[in-house]
Amino acid sequence: MNRKPIFAANWKLNKSIAETHSYFETIARHSVNPNHADVMIAPPYTHLPAAIASSPTWAAIGAQNVSAELSGAFTGEVSIQVLAELGCQYVIVGHSERRALFGETDALLSDKVRRVIQAGLTAIFCVGETLEEREAGATTAVISTQIKGALKPLAHLIEGHIDQLVVAYEPVWAIGTGKVATPDQAQQVHHAIRAELASHLGLDASRMIRIQYGGSVKPDNIVDLMKQPDIDGALVGGASLSPDSFYEIIKNGVSANESLG
Ligand code: PGA
């Protein structure tokens, strides 16, 4: 199955608003054919209006998080409706930093994915194992629990909105560490993710849903990752902070994908 690759930038808690403007000035000098790849950039919440105002047409803007609630007494939260009103098209849900540092559970993440899809945006739902879990041979079990907990309850909703769900496999031990998973390691887990998706959402859906790899992706390692049959793009942290290196990842990733025919 030929899935269009998707490359996403996760800025995390980085950059000022002034830097946001100059980032988009630089990246807008490049261009990406929207038939070849989808591109998404997720700055902090406060930078979204600046990013939306200055992003080139080929780059959609996304948020790094969203509230599971729509309105009310939830101090510090931001609702999906406001993100939609701003013009966001994507939301990253369940990044391992949200899970580990902010105690987000699979049940909460399920509510968040539901909000995102119901509002007409696309959720990038993150899964991944820690080093201890990998060393204990628990990688597949961890991923299966994460998918079962968050996506299985939404099977019916997802069935009608397959294109509004992207899964990102981000081994926690590879995030921000410079230790990228080998293409074989990543492919094995992507394959297992697709099998898990098939068991809850059906074979057709599992073949259509795009699965990104994330964790120390750089312009020089994206090529071999993209050659794997179940890797459909990347979620990039550190290397997305430079517009030129993020663009190079997209360019190299697209040409690796094209070379597969
Ligand atoms: P990294 O982060 O590319 O800096 O490893 C990836 C992520 O956390 O999404």
C-alpha cells in the first residue's frame, strides 16, 4: 500500500515568538510538493497564531497537546475548539514526555484523541517503550497496551475517520539522546503496531494508517528509515528546530520514499 509520508516537527518548549517568525521566513524559501508528503509543524501553544500566519501553504500547523475537556474550570488547559478556531490541523497526543512528566494515562489519551477527531483535526498518537521495557523484552506488550488503552475504545469513531489518525512510534530511549533505533528495530515495531491496529480497527484501516518513527531523526538517518515498508515518515524534535535541517529531512525522506516506487 502506498501511503503518503508525513513529516512532523515537534518544537517542544523552544523558541520565542520572534524566532518563530524568522523560522517560517527561512522555511518558506523551500517548497514541498503536497502530493509527495504532508508536513506539520508544532510550536508551543502561544506561538500558534504567529506560525499559522507565516507558514507556507505546504506546512500545516499543529499543537503539542490539547485538553480532554471542552470548557469549564480547568485552569491552564486549552480546548480543541480553540485550536480548530485558530486554524490548527493536527494535535500531538500522548508524547512520552506528557506521559512521563505529566502523568497522562491511556484512558486520558483516548479522550484526547476522540476530541481531536470529533473536531475534524488529525491526531498524531505517540507510543513507545522505555529502555528498561525494551531490555525486559516487553516492547510489543507495552505498545499493545498503549494502543488497546487509547485507540480500541475509539474503533467505531476511527473507522469513519481513518485519515485523521497518525501513529508515531517513539522509543523513549531514542528521544533526544542521539541513539536512533536501527531501521530494522524500528521496522519490527512498526510492523507490530500495524498488526495491533489491525486487530482493533480491521485490516484495511491498519494498512491505511500512517506510522511515523520518532527519536533522534536527522537528515542522514532518515533515508534508511524511510526505506522500511512500515515507516511512513518522522516525528522530529531536536533536528526540527533548524528550518534547514527539518527541510532536509523532508527532502531526503521524500526521495527515499520515491526511490521505492
Ligand atoms: P528528538 O525528539 O528528535 O529530539 O529525539 C523526538 C520527539 O520527542 O518527538
